Amino acid sequence: MFIKYFFIIILFILSGFATNAQQVIYAIPPGKGISSMSSFSEGLAKAKLHFEKTGFVDVNGKFVIEAIYEDAGSFHDGLAWVSKTINNNVQYGFINKKGNLVIPFLFDEVKDFSSNRAAVKKEGLWQYINKSGKTVLNNSFIRIDTLIDKMYNGAYSETNANPASFQNGLLLVHRGNRFGYADTSGKMIVPPKLYMAKDFSDGAALVVSDTVVSAQVLGNDTLSKIYNKLPSDPAMFKWSVIDTTGKLLCTLDSAKTIIDIGNGLSAFTNSDDYSALWGVINKSGKVILAAQFEKQPINCSDGIVLVQVDGQSGDNKDGYLLTFDTTGNKIAKIPFCNSNGCIYDSNLSYHEGLIAVKAGNNWGYMDKTGKMVIPPQFDTALDFQEGLAIVVTADSQVGVIKNPLKENK
């Protein structure tokens, strides 16, 4: 994001970038022999010891699940997938937080659990299982995407299974050329009659239930007859918002392009041309930020909307970032550069009040007002999850730091 997202600039090594910066508090100090880690999920994080096998550590860095697996996912709904090579084939199963293998190594591919369901592939077919390993939804619930090569007039096409996760307890289902939503039992809560649909988020989903086509011109004159014989314009999508019961919440008549950005908000444009401006609308159809920005609002998490505004200089040093709350109130204008240097990359969204940003050659953490709460000092900095963030120090050591905003409460 920020300047690096669109431009290349001269890098600066920062000195004293932040004022009133917090001292780094380590939950797991560097030098424990951990070569890589994931973010914490449900109190545990997958970790590799000395670049070998994968296990899970607790918040103190203790391996509570032995590092015996080739790879693993994060815990969701109390289970995590793990993999081992069996008879020269990589196979997947699921363990619980005690490290017990509760679903055997039976699968060729797997996805994380969501709403107590996980997509798994066995003998070439995807399906959904429950936490006991029993098949509960067959492959008819697996989304299939077809990619057509237009260069050869559709002579070549590729069809791929694209297993989705449950969101807000519902699964986006694609059947034929229509979309719908099923619950965890396979019951179609919204029948597959929608032209387009997106995953649920914050209890609402963007859907297209109808299309608008160009109207005919009334009249019997020669010009009207010629016009009506011309091919129709492509159908235009008319976006609406529904809740998890399928009830219509609102219709977004002015939105030509719309993209879910999280926290119940969507970025939208109100025209189709390349000069279209972006705004933000909520799931009730209320515009909270009018269409005024040249760049799409990047993300909304932790109740903070991010918008990048480019400057006039070729290197974008005079650009800045705007932060807003979910009602559209401006929080801060954050310059990319100040007298100490430039911020030119980030992790794109706030988590637990902080966003990881790269300034000069190092990563640190900034709050929603632009204050560098943790000064840039890391080679890598992941998002805060459950009060903790994974970092890699300048000497390539993995550690885990605590969120100072939570520590000070």
C-alpha cells in the first residue's frame, strides 16, 4: 500500500520517526530456535523448529504439540489440518488442541474448518465433512469455475473446483450459471437463482437478482426501427444487499461497481468509465463517503476505513493516507513522508488498533492517527491477532511481540 503500492521512491533510513513510542514487549523473545511461525489462532500458532518439522506453540513459545508434521494450518473450530508423507504421497488429516489425530490422514487436499465444516479432496472429488470426518455435503456444493481462453474464440477452456468456506454460517453455491446460499446441512436458504453473489460478511451479502438491459425506442419512424434492430447493450448489474435469511435489505441503484471492503462496508463507483470516483456505502444502502476518491478505498477492519490519496510529485512523496470511522467521520490525514523519512508499504489493514508499515528498510506499527506506536525495527512484521504479532528481527530471529495498546489498558 502507500507509496510502494503505486510508485518507487528513494528509501530513507529513519531515526526517531515516532514520538512517545512504546517499548517492545516480547511474549516470545527471539533466539528460541523457531525458524518460522504463523499468527496465533485460538491460542496456538504453528511453528517450525530449526527449519525442520511443524508443530504448535502456546503464547509462551512452548511446543504444546510436538513438531512432527510436514505442514499444518491454523486452528479453526478447535481443529487444524496437518500433513505427512505416506507411501510417497502427501496426505492430510486433522488434529485437536491436545495434538490427537481426530480425523485420519485420508485426504489429498484440505481447507480450514469454518462453521464446523471443512472442504476435503479424496480420490479426485471435493466434499465437505464435519468435525467427526463424516461427509455432510457432497461435491454438488463445490463451486466450479470455468476459465475460457478468448484468444482462440473459446476453443480452450479450463474447469477448476474452487471450494469455498462458510461465511456467517452460509456457503456460496454456484450451480449452472446462477448463485445461491446453503446452510451447513445443505438446505438452500437462498435458491440458486441469482445472477451474481458474493460471500456473506457481517451478516449481509451483495447480490444481483435482476439485470437491466437497454430499452427499445418507441416509434414507427425509420430511425427508431433501425435502432431497435441493433444488438442490445450488455446487461447491467443491479446490486442489492440481503441478510442471512435472504431478506432484501436495500437496493444500490447508483452503484455501478461495488466491492466488499469489510466491517459491513463496500467501496462503490457511480459510473462505468475510467475516470469513475470511489465512495463507501454501508449494508443499509447509506452512502457514508460520497464518490470522491480516485483510488478505491483499500480496506476496512477494526472499524477503520483506509483511503490513499496520491500527490502531484512523480515519486508521490506528497501523497497521504486518510483514515475514517465506519460512519464516515474523518480520523486523520497521515502524510507518507515527514522530516524523518517516508512510509512506503503496509499490511493494508488495521488489526487491534495497529497497522504494520514499512518505513525505510524496516517494519513497525502505526495507529489510526499516524503515530508510530512501535518504531520501525523489524525485517518482517505480521498483523496483531489475539494480542500478539509475529516479527522477524534485523538478525533474522523470529519472535512474538505483545500489543502495547492492550498492555496499557
